[in-house]
Amino acid sequence: MVRKNPEFMSPRADLPDVQRVWLLPSGTILSAALGAGLTVLGWCTVQLAGEDALASAARQTSAVSGLILLPDAQGTLPDPQAALAGRPRPFVIAVSMGGAFSILADIVERRVAAVVLDAEQPFTSLVAGVDRLLQLRTAAYDATSLVAALREREQEARRFSALTPREQHVLCALLAGCSAAEIAAADHVSLPTVRSHIRAVLTKLGVSSQLAAVALTHRSCRELALIDRIRKLHHF
């Protein structure tokens, strides 16, 4: 369900009557919600079931503002290159959802997409980000910088797999803003024990402070327990 928010609920008066945007593939909650949000903004969204539908649409028209690649039910992003072979390339945005950052880097490096957005961000921010990029039709970063940033995030994400369940629990408490003393009281353990777990978390994540650990978790973590905690904290 699209959340009502003044940031994107008012159609843009300066847009032409028809600004076609393709979404590939259709049939997912994210595709339906994002299409609805962009339609409210004045874009003419077209849901495409797969690469064959994309190839057919590309043969029929070149008047398209952008193509948005979305993860399917298995979390895999489609590859539109074969379907668009020999056709004018639209501006392509890839929307990721828990995928490996190295795969996203490959997508940008191969020029499948110009820019990548994170589907895990609040939905209003996602719609606003897609709208802004479609208006500009230019990547927010050059491809080389974006690829380097994605590969760095892949290295960061891998650090979280080294955390033990107990260390993940402590990190979740830090995400909620709890102090070491509050964690110790809630878990009925000694303060030195909690501080030992916190030191282990910081060491394994390669950061020097609890604040940096929280920031890194928000930026690059793919561990389901921690992602679920972040969602609950943001109420989405």
C-alpha cells in the first residue's frame, strides 16, 4: 500500500501529459506499489511481465523516460540487454532488495543500469528517489565511483557474518539506542560481559565506536535478524 505523504502525493504540474516508465518484472508487491506511487506523480507506468514483454514494448515505441528493474520473487534482478539489443536504450534504474552488492556492482559495470537504489529504505524515499532520477535522467554518481562504492559495501556486509548470535543480540540493542548498562540489566548479565561483547562487535566490524557500528549496520548489513530490527525501529 502506498503511504500518503505530501512529498509525492501531488502530481507534478510541469510534466508532459505522457511520460512513460517501464517496470520489469510485474507481479510483485514492490512493482505494484512503486507503479502506483509514480502514477500519482504523473508518470505513465507500464508493468512488463518479463524480457519478452520488454522486447515487444521496445519494438513498438522508443518514447519512454525510463526502465526500472525490480527484484522478482526470488530476489533476482532481470537483465534487459538482450531485449533491448539494437534499440535505443532508456535510462535504467535498478532497485535492489537484499541482493549481494557485488552483483549490483557488476550490473552497473556492465552498463545494464545507470544507478542503483535500495528497496529497503522507507517507501516514500524510494518513490521520491526514482522520481528525481527519472526527471534528471542521469546517474547520481559516475559509474566508476558507484561500482567502487558497491564493492566496498560488499566487503562491509561480509563482516556481519562473523558475529555470533549473542553479538548480534548486543548489536540489535545498540541499534535501539541502549547503553551497555541497560543491556546488562535487561539480559541479567554483568556489565563487563556486555562490554566484552561490544568490543568483539567493534573488532569484527572493523570500526572504532558504537556509533560507527550502528551506522555501518544501517548502510551495509544483510543479516536477516539485524535487518528485521532496523525495520521495526523505522516502523516499516
